[in-house]
Amino acid sequence: MGSDLLLVLVVATALAFDFTNGFHDTANAMATSIATKAIPPRAAVLLAAVMNFAGAFISIAVATTIAKGVVDNDVITLGTLLAGLVGAIAWNLVTWLKGLPSSSSHALIGGVVGATLAAQGADAVNGSGILERVIVPALLAPLIAGAIAVLATFTAYKLMTRFRESTAQRGYRIGQIGTASLVSLAHGTNDAQKTMGIITLALIAHGSLSGDVDTIPLWVKLASATAIAAGTAIGGWRIIQTMGHGLVKLEPPMGFSAEASGGAVLMASSYYGFPLSTTHIVSGSILGAGVGKRLADVHWGLAGRMVAAWLLTLPSAALVAGVAWYLTDGLGGDSVGPPVLFGLAAIGAVGLFVVAQKRPVTPADV
């Protein structure tokens, strides 16, 4: 097939991933505020969508990391990128169906790495860059966010002793509007840029851009920001339910502390260009808030399931992406394989949504 049409398929698939990222990760920003009744559910997701859109324009540091720090952009092909995106979308949809807050970021990186390994071999993967800018920060960031949340929660409850409890609770609920907005803004800054980086890689592979990834076209920014905001606006109610009620029984001081801690760590990671998982950071801060409140009921069993999903994300998305690349290669490489893969992925996505309707989760459930 023509390279122009293949580019269109890759860009469309990248934006589809961005959309799934939006509804998959809505919980990261708004689950705590919804759980503490600081913001009504539908208003919360609309606020998150607006802040996601705005956050996408703050910087391009994360987009640059994705475009040049994960795989060798001199050998990447459009077919490889398409296979990587299919792997990422598949993992996002499966974990969404199960209500597991796994990492969209790691699904994307795992998908691209898996497809590149299958297509070009290990030499085309920037192992040191992935270790330095993805793996190590991914291990440290949830711990840092959790530790800050422990201290913040302890301090928040100490401050409550100086006021009437009802006044303090109301104050923290109002404060959560600001902290939830911070997390949403940071989520847009970090996660929308990952799709920008993938589309930039596609433009380089197509020959539409030079190898310089320090400038992202405005239309790429607008499209990525719009897709993630649209996905966020529909609300990922399954994962909101897990994040807001499954890990810890949250109270306003805990929600405020978790959001402030997670938002601060996420903004810092975006500034330094670390493509981190918002899910990991916010989950770490929620657990930290649970530990920071004495006698809080932390559901460690669910936390263990989430950690297992995190550990499986990179290799699982990589495996699906590798199989997808071999499928397209076996069907004739970039001539016949990509449209067949695109069609199969679309059918699979629709099938998962149909299955999800048998067990719907609505705003009333969260």
C-alpha cells in the first residue's frame, strides 16, 4: 500500500491509543475526588478532560524522549509503529475491562519495543535509555509519591485538630478541586506527549520530518490533546471505582494529600522528560495516604494485583506487538499487512466494548 495511506493508518491508530489512554487513566486524576464527594462524577471527568487538553501544550520533553530515547528512529518503519500501537491498545482495553489501573505509558513503550525487536532486533532498541528514563524512574516515582503522601496525610490530620471537623472536611473537599486539576494537568503534560512522540516518529519514518524531534508540529499537538481529552470525557468508570474505593477508604484530607503528592511528582517527571506512568504515581500516593492515616484500612490484596498487572504490562504489550508485526510481515509487509492488522484490531476493540456492556459500570456505581 502507499506510504501516505500507511501514515494515515498509523496516525489514526496513535490517536485511538490516545483516546483509550484518556478513558483508561481518568481515574488517576479524579477517582479520589469522586470517592470523597468533593466533585460530582460527571463534572469531575469534564474538568479532567479540560485540564488534560491544556496540559498537552505545556512542554515537549516527554514527546522528545519517546521520539528519540526508546528505539532507533533511523530504522523504525510505519509498519513497526502500527504493530506497536496495536499491542498497546490491546493491553489498555483488556485491563480496562478488568478494572485494573495498569500503565498506558508502559503499554505504549512495551508495544513499540516489542514490535521493534521483532522487526529490527535488539540493536534497534535503546536499552540504556529505557533503563535510565523509564525503568528506574518507574520504580522510584511511586515510592517517592507514596512517601510524600504519608507525610502530607499525617500533617493534614494534625491540622484538622485546630478546626471543627466539619469545617476542616469541607475545606479539604474544596481544596481537592485544585489538587485534582493539578493531577489532570500533569496527566495531559505527560501522557498526551507520548502520542505526540509516536506520531513524530511516524512522520520521520515517512520522510515528512527530518530526524530533528525538538519541534513538534502544531497539528500533532492539537490532535493528541483532543484525543486524550475526548477519551477522558467519557469517563473510565471501571477503573475510577477501583482507584477510588478499592485501595483505601478515602476521606477528604487523604484525597487532598494523595492528589497533591501525585500531581507534584508527575509534573516534576514531565519537566525532566520522564515518560512515567500516572497510574503508578497516583496509586502510590493513594496507598501512602492510607498509610499516613493511622488505622486506615488499606486493601493490600488489590494492591498486589495491581503490582502484578504493572509488571506484566511491558512484556505483555511487547508480546502482542511482536505477534502483530509477524502477522503483517507474513501478509506481505507494508503492502497488505497493515490494513489487515488495522481491521483486525478494530474488530477486536469493538468486541471488547460489546463484552463490557454485559457488565456496565456507570457514574452511579462510583
